[in-house]
Amino acid sequence: MNKFEIRKATLADKGRIWEIIQQAIALRKEQGSRQWQDGYPNEDVVQSDIDKGYGHVVEVENRIVGYVAIIFDVEPAYNDIDGKWLSDGQYVGIHRLASAQDPHMKGVGTGIMQGVEKIAVDHGVYSIKVDTNFDNGGMLHVFDKLGYQYCGEVHFRGASRKAFEKLLN
């Protein structure tokens, strides 16, 4: 049984979500990455995610330890890939995945992605498309571990990013 519970975020969760995202921004900076070092994501993005129903929190024992935007709409940046997606049909797009550093728990990223896969299948969608920075070792490890396939590069907010897809059954 997965110890991680994933649910839609509410406005009451916004403060904790923003704390987690700020921790992730600081961690990426500490790791020498330029990812998330330009004012994105910010509180307005979190508010928009919640308003649109994209925002999801991950809890362990009723404590929020992670955040992810789960998007069932088309991601325009994914229409133009230097490479080839595994499929051309409906997909779930994943953005702004972050895990808390207070406390830091092993497996949050994996737990989030496993939760996303279940949500996708529950909605009858059997493809997940996601991108990350070239130097985001944590996410690259999660994608490898869970069987995501590298498909090429997409350009998101002026930067080239590694793009992955996983077909679910």
C-alpha cells in the first residue's frame, strides 16, 4: 500500500504549497541549477493551478509533503518537440512537481508520479507527458525508475527541456 495520498488542492492548502515550492526553488539553486530561478513558479501560478483544478497535494498522515499540477488539457509547448512522442492521443501533462524539505522524505517524487498514473487511468487517459531540466537528477531518476521513455526536447519558457512519456495500460 502506498503511504502517499494525493488529492486536489484547496485554497486552504495554498500557504503550504507555496512553502514547498520555495523549498524546491532553494534546493535547485543550492544544486547549481538555473531551473526555477527566475520568479517562476510563483504564488500567482499556484493560485491559478488551484482555480483551474490542476493543483494537487500529496499527504502522509495528513501532512502535505508534495505538490504537483496535473493538467488534462493540451500543453502548447508539447506540440513542437525535437524528437517524437510515443503517442499522439490524449495525455496528462505534469508540471511544478515539488517535494517538501521539512521534513525531507524519500520517495515523494515517485509517490506523486504513481498517484498521477492512477488519476490518469481513472480518467481514461493512458499517456503521461512530462518535461524537466537537464540537470534535475532527482526527477530524471524518478522517470527512469518508473519506466518513462525519453522522447526528445521541448522548449518551455525559453529553455530546452528533456521530455518524457509513459504509456499506461
